[in-house]
Amino acid sequence: MSITKAAPPGADHRDAAAPGGPRQQAAAPGGPREQAGASQGWQFNSPLVLVMLLLVLVVAQGPIRRALSVPVMQSWMTVFVAVVCQALPFLVLGVLLSAAIAVFVPPAFFARALPKRPALAVPVAGMAGAVLPGCECASVPVAGALVRRGVTPAAALAFLLSAPAINPIVLTATAVAFPRNPEMVVARFVASLLVACVMGWLWQRLGRADWMRPPARPSHEGLGKGAAFWDSVRHDVMHAGGFLVIGAMAAATLKAVVPATWLHAAAANPVVAILALAVLAVLLSICSEADAFVVSSLTQFSLTARLAFLVVGPMIDLKLFAMQAGTFGRGFALRFAPATFALAIVGSVLVGTVLL
């Protein structure tokens, strides 16, 4: 005869409902066993993609070697490697400097340095881009930080447009890419600064506060200075480096694969040439430290058409549109991007006509 002790009333209910109780632990969807099983599943990440790519290259090395031995592919590889090797040092230096500015220079410094009157703050902010190196990937969050710290949006937008185009790293890269045309450096500086200031004044005159969403806090806030610096470097290198490779591939394709008669036909018409390279700059989304090396290889086009490529690219392209929409709102980007594109083309034509 066994005696069973009756459980207190509500004991089973408490066991089932109490956090960490036996029944809840067994049924919890995030329990140890299920979490262990989930962690053992396939994770599609960058190292896995790299390993799979290397395996494909090893397995298919014979066909790849035969394909690269074709004269057209040899010419393609020559242009591709030349563009990447020329642009990579400037890209790395620009990324390091832009990360240092974004992390170590407080946004309050810009607010104190700019004049209080918006009409004067716009050109001062535009000229500030000449002494603060940074690519367009860094200029968007810096402009967002300026607006968040109380800088007038017109001045912040002038800095956003000018900093990637007229800083010393970009101008030096332009001089190296166009050694026989030093006037391209002056033309790029003047056209980019002119467009940035005019866009800032237009926003001050015509822009509305409800068109621009207040920017959120940057993701690296709360991290230490060193961690935030290297996080910014990794982000910019991955993004800018990837677009550099895409741009180099496009330049090599235009140089080696596209029939020369097509390029000459497009370059023969000044209007078509300028529009074609302006649209190409938007689509390729090349970092401003590297775009001069890409467009310098397109010798069929006039210097004015190539200037349009250099002015449009750092101000508006696919990645910049996405970043501007994410920082200031889609309504802002839908209004700001087309106006910037049109004004950049007009400014390039005017400056090119005078200086080139």
C-alpha cells in the first residue's frame, strides 16, 4: 500500500507557468537543444562564399585559363588591373581619413565654425570639404550628424555634396589620372564647389522642413573610439572596394569588348556624350577616390563629358541615393537627387566650356 502526498492546490499551474519551470523549459522554442540545432545549420556568410568561390576556381581552372588566353580577355585584364592598382592606394587613404574624421572630430566643431547666417554658412561649409578628406560614403553620415547638432540643413547639404569631390585626396587622384590635362583638377574643383553651393542656396530658398526627416543617431555611437574607427573602416572598405571592382570591370569592358565604333558614335555627339557619362556615373557608383582612373581610360570622350562623370558621381549615384533616403527620408531623396543630377550636368557644361 503506497501513500501519495497530494500536491498543494495550484502547484501544477505554477510549475507550468513559472518562468524557467520544468514544463516551460521542455516546450520553450529557444531551449538549449533547439538553439544548438539551429547553430549547427548552414550560415550563408562571407567566408563561406569565399571558400565556395575558391573551390569553383580550382575546379574550373582549366577552362578559366583558356578563356583568359584569348586576346580580348588579355586586353580586358590589363585595363582592369591597371585601374584597380592605380586607384587602390587613394581609396585606402581616403577611407582611413574619412573614418578618422567621422569618429574623432566632434560634430559640434562644425556647428561652432560655421557662420550663423545660412547664406554665408553654405559656401563656408562647401569650402570645408576641401580640407576634410572623405568619400561620399562618409559624407552622408557626417551631414546627418551636422543637422542633428543644429547646423542649418542648407550648409550640411553643401558639405555633403562638396566633401567627396574637392578634398585633397580626390584632387590628387585626379591629377595622377590626368597627367597631361592638369586643367581637369581645376575644372573639377570649380564645378563641384559651384554645384554644392547652388544646391545649398536652393534648399535654403525652396526647401521645406517636412521634406527632410530628422536623421537618426549613427550606429557606431556607444562604441569606443578605436572600435568605432575600425568599424567605419571595415564598412567603407567593403562598400567602396566593391564598387571600385565593379567600376574597373565596366571600364575594362567598355575599353576591350564594346566596339570602338559605338563609343566613337556616342562621343561624336556632345550632348549624347555628356548624358551618357553622367548616367554611367550614377549606375557605376564608384568611390570618388577612384572614379578619375576609371573615366580617364575613356579617351574617346571629350574632357567636358568626362568632367560631367567626375562631378555627377560623387554627388548622386545609386548607393548615395539609398544612403540619403535612409538618413533623411525617401521624400527628401526623391526631390534632392534629380535636382542635383540636373544641376551637376549644367555646372559641368558651363565650367567645361570655360576651362577645358
